[in-house]
Amino acid sequence: MADASTTATPPAGAAADWTVPQDWAHYTAEDHATWDTLFARQAKLLPGRASNAWLRGLDVLKLSKPGIPDFAELSDRLVALTGWQVVAVPGLVPDDVFFDHMANRRFVAGNFIRRPDQLDYLQEPDVFHDVFGHVPMLADPVFADYLEAYGRGGLRAMEHNALKYLGRLYWYTVEFGLIAEPEGLRIYGSGIVSSYAESRFALEDPSPHRLKFDLARVMRTDYRIDDFQQNYFVIPSFDELLRATVETDFAPLYEAIKQQPEIAVAEIVSDDEIITRGTQHYAASKLTRPS
């Protein structure tokens, strides 16, 4: 996700669009081993939990080199599938840069990887979260269109002082979204599929609410970045998610939302369509996020 700043200048070594060389050769054997450990663990865990689209897209990461994917080779495969490419950045980038890349089918990814003692949680997204979590969905044509539309919408949202609301849409779909498939609820959000603990919590724990996706409701809903989610929003299909994005006039919707109260984390409102009502035992325990 993006940094709120729109006035910062690129750091030393970065291009004007904040991209940097991935420099695949600089990764150490330990870096590649960390990727392989994380990849093997999640690839074993996710069948039966991740969406069919994400599982199909996982094949795009099975490249000729071992360990961390080479972005150049990965981009060649993605361009052939959906026109997307992966570009390296030094960390979080300003909002306008983030949206411009996305609107032009360039997915920004950090080029560093967590330490071996950080396997289970890292607050700043690294190459495993960005690539393992996000890139399989970039291979799905409908979701690829959704992300491009989101990028264009982000540039417009900046003109309406509405980034907070659009950011919530990204959080509850791209990062932490669930989808209803014939076999049951499945994960497509990158923040879940890249997390060993939340991959199970999101689907199997009785604590969180699982609610039917509603665009305005999602954009009114607060979230936390340092804990498991207590609300997950469930889309019926990626086609419906794309339709809701491209057919909605966001300008009047933003103005309407600004006049309404925000919805707190874990709150249920009267017009929610509840798929499973959570016990909220996890939130009530006041634990920190497990590592």
C-alpha cells in the first residue's frame, strides 16, 4: 500500500517514478532460503483455503531460478497473461506514485525480504508479501482489470480528498478479501494468503464477523494494521467486484459517506448481510497479533 505523502522526492538511487533495480544477484543464500521456507509452508496450507483464481495464479511464480522471483522474468510471464508487470521500489511510495503505477498495470513491490526470525509477521510489506501475496491474482484477467480501475480511481479520489475511504476498499478487498465459491468461503486477499496464522483465522476461527460485501459500507469501516481483522467482507465474484468499481460514480458516494458516521472495527450495523456472526472472543482477549 501507499504512503500518504505526495510531496516527497525519490530516495537516492531511485528513478523519478520511485522504481529501483531489483538487483536479483544481491540476494543471499539465506534470503532465498527464507523465501523457499515461506513459499513451501503457504503452498501446502492454501489448497482448500485460497480462491481458485489465486491457486491458478500461483503457477506464475514457478520460475526458472530458485528462491526469490526475478522480477524481469516474472513480468514477462504476467505481461503475456494480463499486461501487468512487477517493478521494484525501495519501500512505501507516495499515493500519487502508487496509483499511477497501478493505473498503468505496474505493480510496485519491495525488493527486500524479512529475516528468518520474522517469518510469521512483518509490519512493512516485503517481497514475500508483495509477490507471493499479490502476484497470483494479477494473473486473473478480471482481478487484473479491477486493480487497474482501482489505480485510476485512486488518482480521482485525491481530487475529492477521499483517499481514506478508497484505502479502506483496498484493505478489505485486495489485502483482506474473502470470496464465496461453490465449495465455500475462500481467501483472495494478499494479507491473508501470505500469513500462516491469518490464513486459518480468517476462515476457521469463530471470532471474526464475515459480512457480505457492500461498497459504501466497506468505505465507512475503519481497520487496524497491527492485528487480525475482526470483519471480513465477502464478495460473490470478481466480476461483481469489478462491476461495483467501474459502474459506481464515486464522487457523490464520497460526499454521502462524509456525512455518515464511521463504522468501528468489529461493529455490526442494522443493514449488514451477515454470513457468519463472530463471537469476537479474540478481540475481547486484547491480545497482540500472534507471531
